[in-house]
Amino acid sequence: MTEAVPKLRLRGLHKSFGPKVVLDGVDLDVMPGESVVVIGGSGTGKSVMLKCILGLMRPDSGSIQVDGEEVVGISARERERVNHKFGMLFQGAALFDSLPVWENVAFGLIQGSRMPRKQAREKAIEKLLAVGLKEDVADLSPSELSGGMQKRVGLARAIADEPEIIFFDEPTTGLDPIMADVINDLIVKCVKDLGATTLSITHDMASASKIADRVAMLWQGRLIWVGPASEVFTSGNEYVDQFVHGRAQGPITMQVRK
Amino acid sequence: MMINGILTFLSVIGRYFLSFLRHTGRLAEFTAISVFHVFRPPFYFRTLGRQMVEIGYFSLPVVGLTAIFSGMVLALQSHTGFARFSAEGAVATIVVLSMTRELGPVLAGLMVAGRVGASMAAEIGTMRVTEQIDALTTLSTNPFKYLVAPRLLAGTLMLPVLVLIADVIGVFGGYLIGTYKLGFNPANYIARTWEFLEPMDVISGLVKASVFGFLITLMGCYNGYQSRGGAQGVGQATRNAVVSASILILVFNYLITELFFSR
């Protein structure tokens, strides 16, 4: 493969909240079609990193490029255009509870891509089938669904507008192990069908090894290890080792004291 | 010791002042962005329609009940007062002037602040803490355009309609008491109602209503939008929305009255 422009390139990303440094120089490249999973403990800044990329937060310094185009500090209108390339599955699914399931899935199509409602509904049902839901959930309200079903609707919404880059924020958190595996399978399948690039954050190693091509470990605001998913359990890095094996003892000490 | 005490005292004042400035600045920015998006396409007519029905139609029972009892009590009280210097004939005029100029807009505004402002703050606050507002952004939809602008517009447009209805119902309440309890001749009472009523009385009330509608929805949206940290944050946002909208209504009521005074 020739040297391609990375789909997503982060350079020297910094973000602090008051005296608390959350991101301290994050560098990361995600190549087209690649699936990168960022692992790390709670509160290490994984979500902050995603929010910076999505434009929900502004980094203090550093650069974020999407398809080679700088997106830090662009106007709201430009941001809408760039976000068109993005799909996002939120941790709590973040479905709009005022709208029925199908309108949730079709939201980006109707509001963003100005598709007629009838056509958008058909497309939404097609996506619901793709994530293993039946047509009859389309008219239910999101609150009538179980957590696993909400996640699937969230996934259907994330892929509905056929985004080029999909972000997953803890896709399996709060699900039972079987449902978690179903979601992992769906993620792998949907991403393959779309040929999309993905960036996920998780602390669930089962999920990470299933969906990742490459794994990066975030600790104290930096990516301390990046490597192929196959090597994550044999990395030789003691921080990564401690994390993936879930040991309380090791170089990473949980800050219990505030 | 003494100096330390003074310094602590001053720093507390300073902190409150800075926090006041910060909030004022944030609110001013929020207002500017929201108003900007009211006038800039794309427009979400479906959301606008839903909000207009929610604010205008579903507030009718509350506002109507408030208005009729206010009109009734006005007739009774002014009769008591004016009877003391044999000016009972002024009851109809007093009822219609008080309703259109003051009580219609203020009472309707306060009731709608409790009903609509609270539910807006709770809804938008919940959307904030469950990341639904973030989700809007990732779906290339500007939350100001989709959530805030239609609500502001609906509030500003619908409150005058509500107040106009409240005026009529309030005057009718006064008429009921006037004719059935105080013994006025119905035709006479209606004639006295119209006799001294000027267009400006009604118009100033409707201008007030429009401003109140804007303030109520602005406070609902702003407090909801800024809410942080789960159920407690949403609860705080709801409380702040109602309290701040109510106080602003009373403050602006005075300011607008001052503006229209003697006209």
C-alpha cells in the first residue's frame, strides 16, 4: 500500500481543566479502513480525546486533522460539514427520547442530509434490520427498549448516514457478556460492510481484542503504547500488562486520594 | 487578625462579583447565539409547531383559571374600595385596565414560567446530561437551531395570544361578579368596560407578554443547557429557570410599564 493520508491525525493534543492536565500531548494516526481502539482506565481522558475530535470541546493546543484538513478552531458551519463524515455511538446510546426509534435512526438523514421523511423511514428500518432488530420496534419510544436494544438503535443511528469515520465510546459498558459480544460482532460487521474507519475507546479487553486492528493505551494524558492488537497481551510494557490482565498491583496506582 | 478578616471579607465579595460577571457574560453570549439562530436557516418548523402547541394550547387551562379568578377578585376588591367614596361605577373600568395592563401579562407569565420554563429546563437539562445534545452535534445538527431557537420563537409568539385570551376571560370574571353579586346592570357594565379602554392599554400588555415569553423560554433553555452532573444538576437547572424567569418577569414588568407610563 502506498503512503496514504491518515483519515485522522492527532498531534500534540493538550487539554486541561483548571490545574488538572487531562491530555498531555496525544499523537495518533488512524489510517483509512483501520480500526483503532484506545484503552485506559477511567478518568484518563479517553472521552475528552473523543470530544475534542468531534468538536464538542476545544483542545488547549495541538492539531487534529481529518483527511488532512485541520479541524481545530473551524467555524460552526464548517464543523457541521466535517461532522457529516462522522458517526458516533455514545456510551449511554444518547437516543432522543422525544422521538420514536425510527426517527432517531433517521435523524441524520432527515436533518443533516435533507432526505424526505418517507424515504428516511425506509432507510431507518433497513438499518434496524442490519443491527438485528425487527421492524416493529420502529414506532416504539426509546425508553421502551432494553439497554442492549438501545445500544443497537444507537449503532443503527451511527451508521445510518454511511459515515466515513465511526467513533465508539465504551460500546459494551453496562451490557451482559453475551449482549456485549453481540454488539462487538455487529460493530465488526457494520464497519466491514461500510468500509469505515473506526476509533473506539473502551476498558473492556474482550471488546478491544475483537474489534481492534491496533490498540493504543492512554495513561496520564499520553499514549504510552501503540501496537497491533495481536501483541497487546505480549507487549512487554508493564503498564499495558497490568491493564490488560487487570491487576491491582503494578506501576499504575489508582489515585484513591483526591 | 483584623486585616485578615477584612481581606477574607473582600475576597468573598470579589468572588461573588466575578462569578456574577461570568454568569452574565455566559448568558449574554447564549442569548446572542440563540437569537442569531432564530433568524438563520435551516428552520425546524416541526419543532416550532410542537412548541407553539405546548406553550399556547396546553397552557390555556392554567392561564384561563388564573385569569377568571383574578378578574372575579378584582371586581370584589375594587368594589369594596370604591364603595367607601361612592365610586362603585369605576369597577368595570378598574377590572379591564388592571387585567390588560398588569394582571393578564404578569399572572399568565408567572404561571407559564412555572409550567413551561420548568419543563424546558428539565427536558434540555436531561438531554445535556445524557449526551443527547452532544449526539445532535455529531449528527450535524446545531443544538441552538434545533432546540433553543424554536422554543424562543414559540414563547415570544404564543404568550401574547395567551394573554389576550386571559384578558377576555379576566374581564368576563369581573362581569360575572359585577352583574350577579354586585348588582350592576349587564349592558351598563359592558359599556363601562369599553368606555375608558384605549388600544394602548391592551398593546402595552401584549408587548409585556411577548417579552415575558422570550424571558421564560430563554431561562428554561439557558439553565437546561448549562446543567451538569446528573439528576441533581437537572433539578437545580429547573429551579433556577423558574426563579430567574419569575424575577425577570417582575423586573421587566416595571421597566416596560415605565416605558409606556402615562401613554
